[in-house]
Amino acid sequence: MGSIGNAQPVAAAASEAPPPFAREIEEGWFDVEPSADRSPAVARAWRQFWQFNAVNALNSAAEGLGQEIPRLRAAVEAFDVDRRLAPRLSARLATLMEAMWKGDGYGVYDTVQAWCADPPSSWYADGCATESIAVHGWEAHLLHEVRATRVEGVAPLHFFPLLETDVAPLHAAAMRALDLIAEVDPDMYAEIVSHVSLIKLFTGRGIEGLSSPKAFGAIWLRMPEAGEEIPWFLEHLVHECSHLHLNALLALDPLLTNPNDIHKAPIRPDPRPLFQVLHGTFVLARNRRVHRRLVARHADLGLEPALARFEEQFATGMAVLSESMHTTPRGGRLLDSMRA
């Protein structure tokens, strides 16, 4: 499935002064190639984007509720944007903004209360954890969104938690895959550790993985088949991290001016909006890059069929983008880097 909500991360609120993330944008960020230098800077800009929107949303919520929330606002203003943000903080902001958009007063009250009770010292994600879906209350909205997804002509997807499954061996496999990525592609490794702090595992069918700017930093992956753990995590760590990175870029620039035009997709069987074609082609470029290096150095992993699939799918996506994508200047820079 790839990414949910990946067209438009929460839009920046209107302001007379340019927001901090806009002042620090560098043109070199808009490149398909991962970079150990660029990735932390893009991740930091994303956190500034979150902070800016969170302050504005809390101000609007306080005005609508007729009740000040100075401690929570001060905690958001004091957030250290040089540290990774726990995914649930993106989820709290997305839930609050949706409740305000819907005029759901109870939803605003309840979301702000949950946020007030969340100690600011715990808002940071300094490591990477692996766990089942449906562990935390903040996941509920995202779980509902995924489970409600319907694709014409495709059987309904199944999306279940792991219950009593021991995730320790799966976490170890994911970390082993991450070590292999670090060995062959230090730049991709740097991007993953800049963005990904939580791996959420599920069972079911109809979906392999997803990510969302509504819980930035988390990736959702179907539990791999026994014996296929390392190849599975090699593909999907790169894939979902690349969605996150592109979502961060989309928060800084729209990249294309015709995002909702429908076209053939490189991965999905059904035609998709062009911004999703861009997402799919972008992640395929990264999977192709990493798997080329893995095949050259670790033939024992048997990744040649996966690499062949990525090559074919990438060519499909690039053909569509080259013919149909109407770019912003930064989007044009990104598309040119994908052609190289």
C-alpha cells in the first residue's frame, strides 16, 4: 500500500512571517539520492514544520474552547527540533486538526487532554523499537483509516495485531537488515536512522506496508514469512523510509501542480493519482539503488528477482512521470535527479 495521507501532510497555517522551515530550505535537498548530510537537515525541517503547525493549532484550539493551555503550548515551543519526534506527537496534531476541521468540540477537548497528560520529556524518540499494531490509543484513527480502505476489484484487506507473538526475533532481523544497508549504502542508512523510530508489525493480507505523515517516524509492516525476514526488511525499511522522506519534502514544496491526475501506477494494480505515482517511483529508485549494491556484495541473499522487479516497475513509473508530471521548480529538480 505504501503510504496513507501522503499527498498533503498537515498544511502550514497562514502567517505574516515565513515559518522557520521555509527559511532553511536548501535546493539540494530535492534529489532522489539519499545523503548522510541532507537527511538530518530534512528531518529537522520536518520537525520545525510540525512545531509551527502545532503551536498554531493549539492557539486555535484554545480560542475555540475559550480556555488557555499555556503549559502545553510552552512545551511545544520548547521542543528540541534537533532530536527525533515520537510518532504519536504527529498523530496528536493530525487528530486535533481533523477534529477542529470537523467542528468536533468533544474531539478537540479529548485530544488536547490526552496531549496535556503526555509528559514532554517523553516526546522524543532516540532509538528504534519494534512492536505490534494496536498497542497505543493514538493509533486508533490510523487503524480505522487503513481498515476502511477499499480498492475497486481487489478483495478487502485484513489488518490484525500480533497478540502474543514474540517480536524480539523480528526486531533482531530488522536490525540485521539495517546493518546490511549500512554496509552497502551508508547514505540510505543515515536516512533511515534520521526518520524511522518505530516499526509496527501486523498480520493479514492485501497490504504489505504503509507509512503516514500523520504518525511521522512510524512504519507499518506485515510480519514476514518464516525464513524471509532479512529480504523482507531490506526491501521495506528502504521503501517506507523513502515514503517518509518524500513526505517531508512535500511538506516543504508541493513538487507537482497536477497531483490528482489519474495515471497507471508502477506498483499498484489500479490507476492512482499522480502524486502517488511519484511516491511509488521515488521509493522504487531507492530500492533499486540499495538492491543493486546488495546483489553485488551479497549474492547469497538471493535478491536478484526483487531487483529485476524494481527495475521494471521503476521504468513504468518514470515513463508516466516524464510524460505527465507538471512540476514546480524543485519538483523539476527532483524529477531530473530520478532520470539520471
